[in-house]
Amino acid sequence: MKNSVVKMVLGLVATGSFAIAFGQEKISQFIPFTQGSGQNSDCLNQFYRDEPPILAKESLKKNSYPLCFNGFNVMYSGVSKTPLWTAEHLSPQRLSQKIKREDSFHEESLISASHRALLSDYRGSGYDRGHMSPNADMPNKESQYDSFSLANMVPQAPKNNQQVWRELEEATRAIVTKQKKDVYVITGPLFSGKKLKTIGRGVIVPTAVYKAIYLPKQGIIGAYYAPNNDSLQVKIVSVCYLEEQLGMNLFPQLTEEQKRNTYKLPLTATQVKANKEIEYSHWDAESQCAENVSKDQISALQQQFQPSGKKVTSGSKGADVQLPQVDEATQNALVKQLVEALLQYLLQILK
């Protein structure tokens, strides 16, 4: 009885602490934006609520290139000569468009020559030209061609690329096609250690590759993490775990409480069942999530992701970017996620 009373008191204290910790600012992250003015960029539609990942670590910003391609976006690094991340919004309608694969690997002319990866860099290197945003995600010829830009590639170990990574890409698409759900995907390389291998004229070989996914209406979230070798290993981690390793805020529009949630993501397409929801796995209480990002920072980066020929000048106002609307079903889902985050927080306190 005494233990029950103690737990109830702790629960009430935790609830109060949670409410204070969330505060108006955090709760507002769950509330959908109201409609803005002006024209919304097709580029920003690839990001959940139009907000791109943010490079928190200053060293990552050196010689970086925000690139808006057909069907996906890239933050390219002229230091590693690879993407730091790519972003896609996958929907059932998008993936219903089937096109035949046509390989068209090419160097990216939007990047200056000194920062550009070359086809010759990969030749004879022993590494595949590994897509971050995969060709099979692309709905038309234009986006397929863009996906073969070397700005969308990293040097990937053959077994990792052709087996483990292929299966994870297929599993992600299966969530969309079998369960008819929208998925926002952030994919990229991870570089760890003091001595990193390079190929060609300095293209850095990642130590691992990752794919973070978020399903807004269901609150399902998590990430795949695969060492870039032939071990065929892969593990499912929280978004916070990735953010700590990367020095980035992958989903600045989500709260820390959301990003600590981790679901049992499928490892293959056959694990995805049309009528079976993805199960909850665990709450990551250990990892250091990325710090919150100001709206000014987000707005400044948003304006850099514009279609070619429609760049926004530094004198343009953030109001020119239309903020997304969220339907009633998504609003209800966000409230549900808030309640679930509260529950997980309480469970951690009461353990």
C-alpha cells in the first residue's frame, strides 16, 4: 500500500514536471501550422511540415550545398564529397508510379569542381556508388535521373549496398505500399573515428549508413543503422541516438520525447503485413538528442531549398514560404503521440 502511494505521488509529480518541461513552446510543436501566404516550394514538401534537418555541428557546415532535386532533397558536403543527408516524402500515390530502371550515373554540375565527386573516384575503388535516396523511390524519369547524381551517392561496401541496404529500402517502401501510409525519410552516411578511408580524389568512405523514418499519423519513428562493411549487420536505434552520433537535428519539428520513442521497424519487405501495425520497441533514455532549433534558423534554411532558377535572395521574407496545413486525422494523431510520450515519461520515472 505504501509503495502504491509513493508511486502515485511520484506519478503526480512527474506529470506536473512533464507539463512544465513541455511548456507552451514544446506543446506548440504538436500543433499544426496555420496557413501562410505565398507559394509553397515543391522542394519543401519532401520534409515533414516543410522543415529540413539542421546541421548542429559547425564543422559540418563547411562547403555544404543545399540541393533541391526532383523528388528528394540533399545536403551535400564538399568536404566528404558525399551527401550528409537526403530527404524524401514517400506516399502510396508516389510509389504507385512504376518506371523501368535506367542507370545514368553522373557528376553533379551544381557543385563546384573542387568539391565535386567524380565518376573516376569510384572506378576500381572496391566500393559501390550507393544511393542514399534510392532509384526505386522515384516516380518519374526526371527524379530517376537526379537520383543517379553522385551528389546522392556514398562509397558503400558491396554486401552492405546490395543486400542489407537494399532490403531496408524495400522494407521502407513496403510500409508505404502495403499499409498505405505516408513516410518521411532522412538517409545518409555517418563518419566516425580519426582516420577515415578515402577513395579517388578524397571522397570519404562512411563508417556506417543510416535511414531515419517517421510516420506522422501513427507516430511511428525509429532509424536503421548499418556499419558500412560486409558484415551484414544492422540495428534499429532511436532518432536521438543518430542525432548524437551525427551532430544534426534530423527532425527539428519533433520534440525530444517523440524522438526517444523507438519502434520495431521491419528489416525486410516480407516482415511488413498489411493489417499488422508496427509494434513499439523502447524508450531511449540514454542518448543525447539534438538541441531545439529556432524558427529563424529553420526559415533561413528553408529558403535555400528552392527549385533551380527560383532561388530566394537574402532580402526575401520568410513569409513567402507557405506553411503546411494538417488535416483533422493528423491533429488527432499528434494528440495521441503527446499522450503516449507522457506515458513513456511516467514509466521511466516509476521504474
